[in-house]
Amino acid sequence: MAHILITGGTGFIGMHTLQQLSREEHTVTVLVRSLKKWEQICRQMNLETAWHTGKLTPIIGDLSAPALGLSSSDRKRVETADVVIHAGGPMDILLGEEEARDAFLQAAEEMLTLAAHIHASKGLRHFIHLVGFKSPFNHHNWNAPEPVIAHLEQAPPYERMKFLADLRIRQGAHKEGFPLSVIHLSVVIGDSAHGDTPQTGGLGILVASTARKLMGLIPGGKSHWLPMVHVDHAAEFISVLAKETQPVSETYYLMDERQQSPTMMELGTDMAKELRVRKPWGSISPAWLSGILGTPMGRKLGIPKESLDFIVDVDYPLDTTRAIQQKHGLTQAVNTDVLPFVITDLDYRIAHSRMDTGIYVRSRRGPLATLERRVENENPPMVFVHGTLSGADCLIPLAEQFPESSVCLVDLPGFGRSPYHHQEDILEGHIESLVQAIQTFETPINLVGHSFGGLLAVKVWERVPERLSSLHLLQPVFHPAPRRYRSVRITESVLGRLSESGLRKQLLSQTCFENMEEIPPAYITYVLEGLRSPRIRKTNAETLGMLTRADNFRFTSEISGPSFKEKASIVWGMKDKLYKLPEPFHGLRTLHIPAAHHFPISQPKQTAHLLKQHIEQIADVLSGSVK
């Protein structure tokens, strides 16, 4: 057990490290700038219990301020730390000279002053410093740094100051005599389970360039690679170092072996596949490309030439890292199955301006990205499936009306944050993906599908009826869409040129909403921002094209059986003039709402009220059946 001080605890790496540390018998003090941000991170990472029981304690301060900007009481608290983890600092490769100096070099001086005081008064067990794999300093050259410093004069301010801070802390640790572990992180990507990657400045730059169709020529091609590490693997490594009772001063590079990593050409091809653009056709020297991006014409592309610095053609020494990983049984490799989720999550984040999902946590079910809120009770989980031009986020207002149940909102393949299914049969790919997601639940679920999601929900019932406690269809699409959507290419082009006024008019003409005032502004923003992504644009166009074909609306005998009629229900919007309910579904329990096709989005409270009636009726019927 140790008292640990950590800086950068509300950052991408820091918050995952806190999650790891909270599982150990440590007390952790976290330097934060904002209590509001701290509260948000605690909700997001499920750290509220650790905070309120005193395992995690936030203190307000500033790395670049004198004495870290701490109050006298907080200063006394941090001076009792046994281990210091310095993970603070922005991820912004375009920082100017003064900003970078304050963020890294000045922060290093303040942290050294604190560490020296702790070591002199009680002994500092361990100082752990997070840097970056491009730092030229290591345990062999820090004491003769002049040639390296001279070379750094040509580097951009972000790199130069970050690496000089690495040198300064190495020098200070040697002078004061406390053990120092320097962790050279490679490009940090989302965790190994679901790939959620809020840090968009690394791999995200390449993803954005690919989405803009600017990666026809791949920098480095087959000779270069991009070292990467999952954020949870990095956090585990930091956590086990913090537990070392007799640490030694060492440098650790966190990344895969070069031979186990995709080449830049392979990575570029994978990104193009997931973003649904043409695959790259050649390569270009990173040095040449950097020169081009440094010109006025190159700068118009909006790709910082500094982003190419992470693309390398060399190997890194990994023996010390592997020794720690093997000692503690840590996972070493990047999970290649998760890379598509990393790419699509970054694509989603780059396209969308609003990322706050409230209490809903980003997760994954089989091949689908999800937003989830869990409640500990025996109620069947509620799983919501969206329609076209939508995503999981669009149904959050509806899901919020069910606080008594665990909730899962899925992004269908190619929508929102989910990778596309890449199957030739478009409908089959969606059905199979949703079936796989539902099979991850330990108990049967209440499945709710809106529009196209309603069609998928019935198809899921045909495959795995035993996995559903009940089935609820909100304005399901059960007959072909208008013929104007038959051409995927034309639809994709139209979607790419939609303006706000054009989208509103289309939604009204198709009776998705009854009037302009009924359309939530957040929905308009969501749709237009999503259509910036070629992945989401093409998926919508292909799905709409698929929905114009009558053969996709054939159902099996499962829907005429007594179990389906017993467990299924429909909420139907009477002001939808485009779609009608086919004869085979007239026998289902149905409630009507005086609204248009998108009533789950425009009228979530009223929709939930009707849904709850159906859920209660079905539960009563099933309870009676059991008796």
C-alpha cells in the first residue's frame, strides 16, 4: 500500500490509470484543475465510490504555477506521497513556444522541487514520468546531452519542450538520488475491449485525413510503421510499476514489436476499409510529404506536418518493458480485433461536435458499439435499436424514461461508432450483427426497434426468440421505401450536399416530423455532422437502397405464432403518410400516437408512456401463463 500523487489524472491515460490504482490498496491524491471535470471523470470511469470513501482525493492546482498552485493544506498532503506519477501535459502537437515551455519544462521544475523535498524529508520510493517514444533521451545518454539538445533545436516546440522536460527530470532524479522510471509511450489508442479513443490528436489525424480522401499515398508505405499501445495496457503497466517496492531507475518503451505491427500501408488500407473510401494506391516518403505540408499550398490541406513524426522505420529496445510485463503477467499486444472500433470511434468524434452522453458509458456488444447504463435489479435489460439517419445517441432521451432498467443503445454497423459489417448482403449483415450483440447478454432482453430498427428487431426474433423477453416496434418499416432511394450513388451524393434547411424540408416531406417546431435541433446537428463521414454517408445510402427492394420484407412463420403475438407490441404514429402497417401485423397489440414517423425522437416521454403500458401488459400475460 502506498500514498500516490498523480498529475494528469483527468486526461486520457490518467483516468484509466486511476481506475487501475483504485483497485489496489492505495490512497491516491490527484492534481486537477477543475472539480467539474473531476466529477465528470468519476462518473464516466465509475470512480465515485473510490472518491467518496477517500481512496481517491482531488486537489486543485496547476502544473505550471509556482508550488503547483496548491493551498498550504494540500501542499502538506502531497509532501507525504510515497510514489509520484507525472502524467500531466496537453496532447497538442501545435503548441507554441511559451505554451509548451509552461506545460512541460516549467512543470518539470515544479515536480522536481516537490520530489526533492519529499525525498529529503521522508524518502521518495518512486518517481514515474510519462513521456513519449520519440524522446531521444535514455539511461545511456542523458548525462552527455549536448549533441541531442543541439539536434532538438530543429524540432517543433511541443516535442522540444516535452523532451527537454524528460532530460531535466532525469538529471534531477540522479542529483537527488530517488528512483526514476521513464515510460516512453507510443501512440495511445482506445482500450483493448471497445476502442473508445477520446484523444484524437494521434491516430485521429490519419483517420481524419483518410476520411477526407487525402491518403491515396501512404507516408512510409511498407517500410514504416506507427507504434501503438492500448490505453488500458498503458494504465496496467503504470499501476504495476507503482507497486514495485524496490524500483530501479529505468526507461520503458510501451509498444508492440515492429514485426507484430501493421506497416503503414496495411494500416492505411485498414483505415480506408473502415471509413469506406478507396484503398490507397501507393506510398510517399514521410520526409517528402513533410516538406510538401510545410509549404503554403500544403498547409491548406490542414494536415500538420508534425503528425508525421510518429511514423517511424526503426525498432525500439523493449527488453526492460517485456521483463516487467512478464513478471506481472500483463498483456503485451495491440488487439487487432479492436482496431476497427478505434478507427470508427475516432471518425465519429472528429465528425461530431457534441460528445456528452451523460451517464451512458461507451461499451461494446459483439460487433456493435453501444452506450449503456446499468441498474442492479431483476428487470430485463432494455435494448434500443435506431433507424436510418440516426444512431444510439438519438434515442438517449427515450432511454432516460426507463431509470428502473438497465439500458443498452446500439449503433448499427456503419452507423455512429460501430464498424461496418462488410457483408455482401446488406440486410443480413445488420441482422447477424444485432443477433451477436444480443447474445452477449446473460439474460433475455426487452428489444425496442424504431423504423428500420423495427424491421431488424422482427428479423432478430425469427433467429433467436428465446433471447427476447418482449419485442416492441416503434413505427416499424415493413414495406419498401420510395423508389427514389434505389440508386446508392445518387443518394450518397444527395446526402453529402444536404444543408440544414434541405434536411428539415426532407424530414417534413417524408412525414418524419409533423412540423418544423417538432424537429429537435440536436437531431438536425447529429444528422448533418454524421453525414460528413463517408462511412456513415455510404452506410445510410446503401441501407436506404436496400430498403427499396420488396424481397427484404419477407418474414418466416415465426411472426404468426402464438409466442410472437404474446410477446410483441407496436406503437404506431398515425400521422406517418409514407408507411403503413401490413395485414400480418394487425393482430398484434397496438397503441396509436397522434404523431409522425420519428415520434420516439420528437416525443420521447409520450413514447415511453405507451411502451411501459405494453411492457406491463406482456409481463402480466407471461406471469399468468407461468401460474
